[in-house]
Amino acid sequence: MNDIEFAHGASPHLGDLYERAKDYGVSAPGYALTLLRSFAETVCETLDPYMDQGMKLERKITRMRDTGLADHTVLAPLRVLQKHGNIAAHPKAFSFTTHDYPQMLKEALPAALKLLEHLYSLNSANGEAPGYTITLPTRDNLQLLSYRAVFEEDAGARHMLGIHFKEKADGLRATESMFRADDGYGFTSRKYIDEANHWFKLAANDSHVEALYEYGVYLARLQGEDFHERRQAGERYVWQASEDGHADALTFIGDCYFWGSALYQQDLEYARELYQQAATQSHPGALAQLGKMHEQGLGGPVDFNAAFRCSLQAAEAGFPRAQFHLYSLYEQGHAFTDDRPKAIAWLTEATELKHPEAMLELAGLIMQKLIPGRTDLDAQAFYEECVHTQETRVKARYGLAHLLAKKRDDLNALHAALNCILSCKDEILSTSKHRDLLPGCERLTPRLWEQINLTIARTHPHHALRTTVPRPVYIGPPVGRNEQCPCGADKKYKHCCRLQH
């Protein structure tokens, strides 16, 4: 028998999910991964018939582990399907890095087969699964979809063609250096995103819920004054999907009411209500936003317990933004009061998923010698990754400069530190953000120049720079005349930097 027959033999429902995932593997691998996440949920329910089917996949997997119904040979493939399925279903939540859906599917399909083999071993007399061969995927499904979309005018097929072209466009967009300002797609990906929206619009006009959301979100996110009416039209499409309880659509309209949008005025109370509806479906974005709203008292009273519950639910499902928020709640004294190791564990998980703020925070803790087993090299790697993210760029350069400045005999490191701190200072002055870091920039810059000159003089005495390094000017909070000077010179302020004022 082949793998499709093998899957159906284990369970008709699992066989259907596996076959569909394999059929869509060529045309829409991201969608195939979401089917395999459902496959993982069904496996858990098959192994434990008494399990509450409304539980999230993370809770199901944890229950399997805690009750002894699954060992590593089962838990490992379940985790693969969970992780890859989450990324494909909620790419925005994992937007810190690019994802190769075809490669992820190559890892997920064998994981699904391992789970099927386990089910067979439980039900067979000799504890072994029957032999099977693996069929190669074909593009037959894409041809069938095209036929159904064109000649049968099938809304589901049109939506799937839209997914196929959108995944292709998104994959190409990640490689493009030039793109259009209105939607972020470039020359190579343009024809594919236009084709995707053609099919999404046709399916949306037949009230296909997923297509209403996909087409509406594309229009609603267009940038520029000339697209105001199209953004309004897009929000109407998404609103129609939200009326059918579509979790992504509910969250998107919640965002519209949270911030205000082309069509909706800000209404924090109603935004919270919409997020709550999406949260009942374990939507990570809605749960994360609810956690923040409960914490800050937006659209309702402050409720740290609710903030913790929402963030924990999303964090347990593997979403990095919520994992970092749990750590933040601990730092503020609102969660994990007696369990700092658990807080650090959530921070580490978010870091492994490339959450920029988590990497920045962990790097800082490493530099403070608060994370056993981690070195400055780990902190440097985190800072270097965060430099490429707009939200963390300034702080990452600041931290990296101070870390590299410790390498007092390494000219390359000192020059890199100087470049980082000068770039950091320039961006602070140009944007007026992170001005609290400016005094540190002012103090470190002359110290780096001095150390560079000293290192050159020691290692290359004939090439030493003959320049006078200006003494640092303290621009921070007031310092008493008899207090130690903050420049680090080990002198009283009145005998040091005060003389320069």
C-alpha cells in the first residue's frame, strides 16, 4: 500500500487530513501545514478519547505527556506539527524571521507518518505497522483546482487558488530589495499577488468567509492617501467575515477599533469585546492584545490575573509575543512572584523564536551575569540579530557597543564599538527616541577613542595617533561637588568633569 492508503487504514479522518495536506503540498504548502496541525489534534483525541476536544493543542500534548499516554517518540512529531502549523496559520505572530513552507512540509509529513505508525502499533496483534511506500506529490491538485475555479465557478477552489498565488508572492517578496510603497510587493512578486487577489475577490463575492478576510485585509492595509476608499472597502469585507465568527477577522476589526481606522472610530471597550470573541478560539493576536489591555486597564478595569491568563494561554500555544509578555509581567511583579526560573524559561522560549525584544532583554541579562551557562558571545549574537530590527536597533547598537568596548586589546572590536555608538547617537538625535541612552553614548565615545589610541600605541608604536582625546562632558542628572565623578575617573566631581562646565 502507499502512504495515502496507509493513512486511511489507520483512521478515515486522519487519512483525509493527510491526503489533503499532501495534495496541497505543491500548490499551497502553508495551508497544508495548517491541515497537519489539525491532524495532530485528532491524533491526541484518538489516543485519549476522554480528552476535551475544546482544549488547545498545547494542552492536549501536555496532557498526553503527563498521563503517560505518549513518550518522546510521539511527543516529538506532535511538537513538529504544532510548531509548523502555528507558523503557517499565524505568520504575523512569527514575522521576526522568514519561513520556508516547502521545507517545513518536508519535515511535517514524515512526522505525521510516525504518528500513524504509532496508532497502527497500538492496534495490531504484533505491535508493528504494515509496510507502505511513499508516493511523490504532483501538481494534479492545482490543475483540478483551476478547472473547478474556472469552469465550475467553485468559491472554495477560487479561494485555494488565491492561497496558492499569495504564498508564492509572499515567498518572492522576502527576496526583493525594491517594492511598491502601497502594498510592499515588488516587481517579481507583483503578478502573483495580483493573481491571488483576483481569485480572492471572486470567492469573496460569493461570500466565502476565508476569501472575504484575505481580500479585505489586502485592501485595508494599503498605504497612501489615494487608497482611503479602498481601505474602507477592505474593512467592510473583513467585517463580513467577522460576522461569521472568523477569528482572524474578529481580531483585525478589533485592531481597527483599538487604534481607529479608515472606517471605524476608536472604541476600546468594543475592541476588547471583539478580542474576547476571537480569544475563545485561542487566537494568539487577540489573546496577546487582551493581555495588554487587562494589564493597562484599556477598555475596562485593570486585571493582572486576566492579563496573566490570556498571555499564558497564548504562550503555551507557542507564540513568542505572549511568552515575552509573561516575562514582562514577572519583571513588573504581577506574575511568577516566586518563580524567576519559569519567567526566564518563557523569555528563553521567545528568544528561540527570534522575538527581537526578548533577544535584547536576554542579552542584557547575560551581560549582567544573571543567566548561568551563557557568555558574552551569546549576548553579542543576540545584539547583532536585533540590530536588523527597527524597533530594537538603537538599544541593540547601544548594548553591542558597551559589550565590544570590554575587548580593550582588540582594535577591530573597538572600532566596531565606536561605529555602533556613533550610529546609535546619530539615530537618537535624528528621531528624538531613546534619549535616555544619550548620556551613555556621550560617555562611551571619548573612552573608546582613548582606548583605540592606547591600543594602537601599544601594538603599533610607530603609527600611534597624536591627537588629544577630549575629556567626557557629563550631561546626566546633577552630581554633588564632593560625590564621585560619574565619568569613571575615580575622582570627586569638583576635581574632574565639573572643571569643564
